[in-house]
Amino acid sequence: MKLTRRSFIQNSTIAIASTGFSTVSRSQNSTNQINVIVILLDDSGWADFRPFGSPAYPTPNVDRLAREGCAYRNFYVPQAICSASRAAMMTGCYPGRTKVFGAHGPNAKGLDPKFSTMGEVLKHNGYTTAMFGKWHMGDQPDTRPAARGFDYSCGLMYSNDMWKYHPERPDFWGQYPLQFWENNEVTIEEVSKNDQKKLTTWYTEHSISFIRQQKKPFFLFLSHSMPHVPLFSSRKFDGKSGTGLYGDVMMEIDWSVGQVMNALKETGQSDNTLIILTSDNGPWVSYGNHSGKTPFREAKGTSFEGGVRSGCLAKLPNFIEAGSISDQSFCSIDLLPTICHLTNTPLPNSPIDGKNVWDIMIGRPNTKNPHEYYPFSTGSRFEGIISGDGRWKLHLPHNYRTLFLAGNDGQAGKYQQKEIELSLFDLINDPYETLNVVEKYPEVTTKLKTFADTHQNKFYS
């Protein structure tokens, strides 16, 4: 069935109104319980928004979010690739635990149901839950959003480039139709280029409709397909940035953030809603002018800072200081336990790796990160760790890809393979990972290597 803009919103209203949620469970929540919105971008660079960078295109709504909340400059993901990063954030578990590595394609099993998601734990606590956008954690009946704790969902089950117009492998990806789903139904059998231009608007309109209908606590996961290539912006943003298609796309995402914030204000929920905005990983730099920006070494698909450090903004009035900037380190795996703490939601029964970092997020003085280290991996290969305080980063010897020649206008460039030896970087004094200080700090190296060996033996042996 071809999904029109009108039917999209009408269908969402019907589906949300008919969710089979226990009245008793929902009534247990007080009317002032915190709502949670997580806005996740796809392949956005650390410097794509202020105050992290100085983009040439205007982003007034994200600027407003930063003014009203906190910018976290040392926020990490445990793997700089789509599915692995998303599963880690959704479950609070490292990729080594879930075995969700890399980017899953069509028909992938996805995230094992034994690992609880944010949607499941919050739904169990009486929240109405919704996921609009790119899922990428499995497209099987037991791994789709509807089976993983989301009362309502719509969007793509995997990346928007996994289709017949793929710039490098059209014959392979052309075997699989890129479908648009609503709950467990396919409503667009084969997403067209014109449909792709509407994705950001569709996800946003669905989110606004959802927010406006909620009278009880809710969790919204708005997971944009953009700015993952191929880039598409709606007609209303074509050429608007004056800086090219990437700028147009980012301006539309900024518009989306503004629409969500406005909907909260209109419904009197601004002061009672935690908003988190971040990206699943760093930019896909081989796409040149169709990729985001990072000042750090390397990018998506590596364990260097350009891949695993993502910009992060969060807002919750009366808790998070407006206009603040934090250099405290924490990781996407910490979001689930932190949100559980904030919403008085029990943690999953299964083991998780994340920890409550709410004191870090609100800038409580003298707060130390509860982790001894965070691990990084690429695919199924464990590559290094960073100390919990964010100062020291140890790379184990491994091969990695580095940009050789950037592409242009939607065509991919070329990578070459390089090797890194055992390397220690002092990120406070060398955030760009240029100077190996293994020999200068042997005790730090030994300590982190011990942590790394323990982690590798536990999850990768």
C-alpha cells in the first residue's frame, strides 16, 4: 500500500489510540513522571552542530537545545557502526555481550530477545512507547520494534542505502526491497527516491502526533535515517542551506528537533521531558561533501576518536543546567541504566554493562565515572579501551581503514588499510591521537592492557 502523508498521520493516530496497554500498569505512574525522548542521528559528525563545531548552515533549534541544556563533549559509542551502536544504546550492553556487530542487512536475525531494550523496560514500568525511524536491530518477527517493547513504530528496518540504487553494490542490495513498516505491516513495499525525500518529515510528523496524544508518561525513540547516505531532503529544504545537500539535510533535521520541542511546549510537557540528541557514530568520510565533520582522527568504522566520539546534547529543566558544557566522559551504554534511575524503572533481569551516570549528566561536583574503562570494537574485532575518566586511550595492535580519496555528490571514495601498534594516547593533551606515549607511561599502559585482556577473554575468546 502506498503511504500518503495524510494516511500516515491518520494511521498513526488509530494505532496509538488502540495500543493494548494495561490500564492498571499505566495508572501506577504519577502525572509528573519524567518523559524521555532520545533523538538519534545516523552518521552525523561530532562537529555538525554548535557548540561542538561551527557549521556553515544555520541550526537554530539545536542551538536552542544546547542553550537550554548541556553539551557533552566526551560522549562515546562502543562501536562506530550502525547496528552495533544502536543495540548497545538500546540494551546497555557492549557489542561483545550481545554479539551484535557491524551493520546488519535484510533478513538478519538481529538483537537476541534475551537482551531487554529501553522500550521493554520502560513499557513494563507503565510508559507508552514509540519508535519512529531507522531500527536496524533485526527485521524478523521477534526482533522488530513491535516485538521489542514499542507500542507503536514505523520506519525502515535497516539502512536507507540498502536498496537497488546503492552506489557500489546495486546488484547485491537490489535483491532486497527497501520496505517501510508500520508496526508489523509493510505499508510501502519498495521505498522510492521520492519516499526517501519525505522520511525526515514523516518521522517528525509521527512524533508530533504521538506527543500530542500522550496524557501519561511516554518514551519516544526518534531515530532519523539521515544524514546517512544517500542523502535526501524534502522539497521545502532543497537548496535552503546554500552549502549543498548535506547542509539542507542537517537543516531539516534541525527543523525536526524544533518541531519536537514545540510540541512539548504546546502540550505543557517541556519541563517534564528529558531530551537526548546524539549520533550512532562519526561521519562516513569517504562520501566527501555528503558526509559530516569531525576534528578528530579517522571516522566511522574505526575505534579512533573520529568514529567513536559523538556529540551529545541533553535537556531536562531544573536538573540539567541550561547552557552548560561538560567534558566528563560517559558512553551510550550508560543511557539505559541512567534513564531507569531517573524514571524509577527496574533494571533488566539480564546482565548489562552500562551504569547510572546521572550525576555526571547533571554536573554534580566531584563526580567520578563509575567505569574503570570503556571498550571499543569494529565488527567482531576488539580494538582498544579508554579509561573511565576519559584521559587515557589504549589501542591494541590492529588494522584500520583510513581515507585515501574522498568521493563526491553521493559517490564513495577510497580507503586504504593501515596498521597501528600498541599505542597509548593522552586525550586531555592529545585528543587527536597523534603521539604514542606507551613508553612514557608504562604503568598506565600496563593497567589498561590488563583491563583489555580481561575484557577480551570475557567477550571475545
